[in-house]
Amino acid sequence: MKKFFFKPIDPNKTKPVNIKDLKLFENKLANLSKKIHKEKFISINKCLICNNKKLKKIFSSRNFKWVECFRCGHQQKRSMPKYEALLKFYNSDTVENYLNEVNINYRLKNLTIPKYNFIKKFIKKSSGKKWLDLASGLGDMPYLLKKKKWNVTSTEIYKPFIEFAKKKLGVEHKSLLLDEYFSDHKKKNLKSFNVVGALGYFDILPDPVKHAKIINKLLIKNGIVAVNIPINDSISGIMTSIFPELSLRQITPMDFSVFSKKSIFKMLKIAGFKVKGVWFHGLDYYELVSKLIQKGNKYNDKKKIKLLLNFFNDFQNIIDKKEMSDLMLICAEKVKEIKL
């Protein structure tokens, strides 16, 4: 397995960095939690990855109780509504904390293209150019892929993202869940994909292993799945455990899980994949600074905050090289067929 570390970025251009914006998002998550809690909850009594029933309580956040698996370190909610009941929230709300839509060019240059270049390292040159992008968001990845002459299919159920992608980027997402798409794919006897991108996907699922297996079924032999996933055994994970009520990027009301390194590797192995490469590239230092802002007073000096964020790349580089990043981009190869 090849390891790569760090990606320079300016969080001022991709994330909220003032108390007003952070408080607005904090309130949005609190209100979303209240809406979800009006639904009927069902207990989750075993690990969503390894089925272990030994789960320890770790913290509560916005009235959600979180537990951790003793065996694989996977963190998950103790109970949630049925996935079908949650779909109305997925269709109308998003927990993705994008700064605004006008930064799409910065996003393409500094986020999308570096991710594509990393994934490309693990794609066999003779394998073909068919790519499925799941929960594609703003549509920046399929937009880039089309420019690179890929035959790309993308899915997304959040309507503002669907509209933005079509209007601003000319990308037409399929408004389908993965199991719905898979059923349609089989019915039409379509060709398998060379690459499936799941860049921010598995943490919002009640059955992530099943979805990983469906991805296996959609890929050619030796095809690549690319997974970008938040990680709990990270600096941000430590901050989340200290300030669970203030967490904006992990343990959101929509999330079922926050993976550990062990649990994400285990899930991929169960689903018939072998990890070929990992890129540690987090936003942990931003998380540290944002917590200082949230815990500070409303008169925070913007110049001082900007000065702190100027050190982002220096500190994050150290965190990433220590493998304590809150984000990992993983490329894994399909090495065996599995049964659903």
C-alpha cells in the first residue's frame, strides 16, 4: 500500500472562518436535529461494519447518543430513524459546509483536480474510461471527468446541488439512490465501470457494507473504488470528543457513522477490495482554529484569526505525516467477486 501525505489549501476560501458563519451553521445543525428527532427512532445494537455487539458509550451530540465498537473502533449513533424516513431530509437539507457557490473554480483547481490526479495513479491504462460518481454534490468531479474524455455517470439527491450542477456546469445528475441505480443498471444490462467514486458517501448510510458490495458488483475485475472519508482517530476526532455539541464537520445529525482507519479498511476487505493507496490530507488545524472561534466571544479579532489560519499548511503538514488526518482518500482495487 502506497502512502501519500498533505495537500496545501487556503481554508479561508473553502470554509467559514468567522463567528457569524460558524454560529449560523451551528444553529442549522441544531434545527435539523430537532426535525429528525420528531421521527420514530430504531436502536442500532451492533457495529455497522463488523457486527460486533460490544459497543461503548462515548458522548452525546445534539441529543444523539454515540457509541464506539470495541473491535474495530467504528463510531456510530445508538439509534436513528429508518433510512426511508430520513430521505426527506437528504432531499431538502445538506450538512456539507460549503462557503459559497462562487468558489467553484478554486474548488476545481485545489480540491477536484488533485483528487483526480491521485486516483488516476491506480487506474490501469488499458482498463477503459467509464466512471460512476456517487453523491456527486456540486458536480465538480463529473465536470472535470467530461473534460478528460471520461464516460461519466453521477448521482445526487440534494436538489440545490442537482440544479447547480446542471445550470452552472452542464452536469446532469441522476436523482437516484445507489440501490435504485444498481437495479436500473442490471435491468438495462449496462457495462460495468472502471472507477466508482464515493467521495463523501459511506458515513450517511445505515448499511455501508452492503453499499460497498454493490459498488463491487458495478466494477470490472481490477476496477478501482475511490473513497474520501472522515476519520475518527484523528486530531479532529479528538476535538469532536471534547466538544461534541460544537462539531460541524463530523457527527452531524445526518451521519450514521464516523469511520476509524481500521473500520474503513475492514469494510473494503469484506466487500472484496484491496487497498492500493492512501492519501492523508486533513483539515484538522482548521478544526482547531474553528473551535477557538466558537468558544471565543463575538468580538473575535478577524486579523488574529487570519494570522492563525496563515499557519494552516505548516501545521496540517505535520498532522498528515503523523497519519492523524481527519480525511483520507483511499484507492482500492476489486480483487474478488462477492455475493450480495
